[in-house]
Amino acid sequence: MSSLNDRLKNLTPEQRAVLEKRMKAKGLNTAVVTASQEPTAMPESMLAAMGGGQTAVSKKQRPRLTDKGMDFSIFFFSGDGSTEEPDKYRMLLDSVKYADQHGFSAVWTPERHFEDFGGLYPNPSVLSAALAMITENIQIRAGSVALPLHHPIRFVEEWAVVDNLSGGRTAVSFASGWHPSDFLIAPVPTRDYYNQRKEIMIDNINIIKQLWAGETVMMTGIDGQEQPVKVLPRPLQNELEVWVATNGSPETYIKAAETGSHILTGLTNQTLDEFEEKIKLYRETLAQHGYDPEAGKVTVMVHTCVGETNDEIKNKVRGPLKDYLKTFIKQQKNVMGNYEDFSEADQDAIVSYAFDKYFTESSLFGTVDKCSGLIEDLIDIGVTEVACLVDFGISVDDVMSSMNYLGKLKAKYTL
């Protein structure tokens, strides 16, 4: 941390003033220091937005739940769609084959549009059909389908095919979507449709569950008349297992529970204590709507690279993770203001601090022993699965090396 301290101390008065002004404008306590001071902690709200913000001192003391294990899945999100390399999907295919053969619970592929970041994954049903043919055990999940971009009939048709190809191993997480440009491909590409996307997602989840079960659903045709619809082919599973993706909104936890869906989330935007309260709210709502509260699954996505030493892993992930954090912080305008208006030195100080916090507290980075601490914290607050994000910019060889150590970590928490 000393090099970071030096950078913070050595900011010019003008740089410190800019950073302090931006943070005060958002009602935050400042972390910018004078040259004669040691840096204080960044504001909790800023740290939470970057995945940190809960130190060992502030963390609630909880009893260790030694009778509970943890499921491990692998998660893909940040592949570079602009690459012209011929073997674009080698990392995906090799790591999924490994996961299938070594007891991992699932693989998640996302839906991303119009951006280099994540651009390898425009349609999870297509990739899932391919993965169905090279695997035997692992559950094949979308993580996540932006449901308002899809007609529910078309969704069920595509995923019923994947279910048949996989022998009944499909599952899906749904998201409401948030990039306005993505809604160019929505069934109704209008501002009103975009503004209603969360309600549309919940309505379509209920329609999809009916269609998947083989029920007849009344749908409105071009003449404005309703007509009965049943979807083919029939999936092998009578019921589709569903997650709902959330960035931390308690309202989404409630809506997911009302539909009997599981939760897919991340560690950003919340402390562990806040996360624990949302999980309690989720399980209480499940019970209120007639579902078994213990059957609800809570999956958290975590950046992952496990290895022999902490220093080795830190050196491997520093560049890719700092690039990721820059992208993430730019999107947090409600906390950071316009990040690009900060000076280069200010940006570097913020991202460097965020990287150290993220590496230490909010990721599966380092040795098996180091990563065990976070897994046990997550077990204690009620998380049932970690979705290990492995494709955030490190090489294929480094990912495959990490998978071996990740398997050892998983084995510690397999009941």
C-alpha cells in the first residue's frame, strides 16, 4: 500500500481539490490527503460501489456455518468481441471441458451487444447449444438473458432445443437490461418499452414458465385478436430453473422471490452486511409466497484467479483488473460523477486504491487459503454458490492453471 500512499500524498493541490470537489458534490467524505497526512480510508459508499468497503473491523461477527458447503460454477462476461484471432472461443471451450470433468455445478454465458467488452457473447442460446455437445455433467446456464429484448415464445423455442441437446441440463438467469442502445433489437424499440423493462421481465418470466410446462397461452396476433399458442419442441425438463439478475436492488430480490426464482448478483454496490440483509429479505419473501425459503439459491459472481502465491496472482491480474475497474467506475456516475473529468493522476489513485481493496476483500484472487476466507464469509451470510468469473483479460494458459487451483478450493467446500 506504500506506493499508493505516496501517489495520494504527491497529488498536486489542484488535483486534490478536483478530487475533493467531485466527492463532496456527491455528499461523500473525502479521502484526499495533504502531503503531511497518512491517507484515510476511502468513503464506504465509494468502496462499496467498487466491491470493497467492509473492513475486518467493521464486519459483523457471525458464527461459522460449518455444516454448509458451497457450489462452484464458472462465469464468462468480458471476452473481447473485436479480436480477429481465429480461435476466439478456446478459453471458453477448454475451461468448460475442465469444469465438466471436475465437479463444477454450471457454466454461465451472458448476452452482450454492440460493445467490444463482452462482445464474444451476443446470444447465450447459440453458445449453450455448442457447450451441450461437448459436456456431459455440468448445468448450462444463461447469465443473463436480457429478457425484454426477446419475445417469450422465441426464447422458449431456442432453449427447448438446448435442453434437448444437453439431455435436460439447461437453466437461465434473466435480466431486465439497462443499455438503451441494446433496445434497438427489442420487440418494441421505444422509450416507453425501455422504461417498463423491469415489469416486462417479470411478466415474461411468468409466460415462459407456462410455455415451458407445455401449457397453452393466449397471445395477441397482428389483427389484435388473441390466439392459443403452444411451443415446440417440448423440452426434456418439465420446469425451467430460473435466476433473476440484480445489481443489489432490494426490490429485485422481492420480485425474484415472488416468482420463485433464484438470485444472481455480484459483490459490488454493497457490503457483506447489506448483502446479508437482502438475502434474509429474499428468503422471507419466498416463504410469504408459498415457496420453500431454503430452496432459493443465491449465486454471487466473483472475479477469480487462484494460484501458488498471492504475489504471483496479483502480478497476473493487476493490469486486466485495473482495466475492468476503470470501465466499472465510469458507469458509477451516481457515486463518482464524470470519471473522465478527473485528472490522470486522480484516476490512477482511485483505480489503484480500488484494485488493492478488490484484490484483498472482494475477489477469489490468490492462494487457496486466502480465497477460503471470502468463501466462508459468503457461506455465513447465506450465499449458496459462487460463479467464478475467469475471462477478464488474463491468458488462456493462466486461466487453465487457475482452474486446477480453483478445483482444490472447491473441494474444501463440497459436502
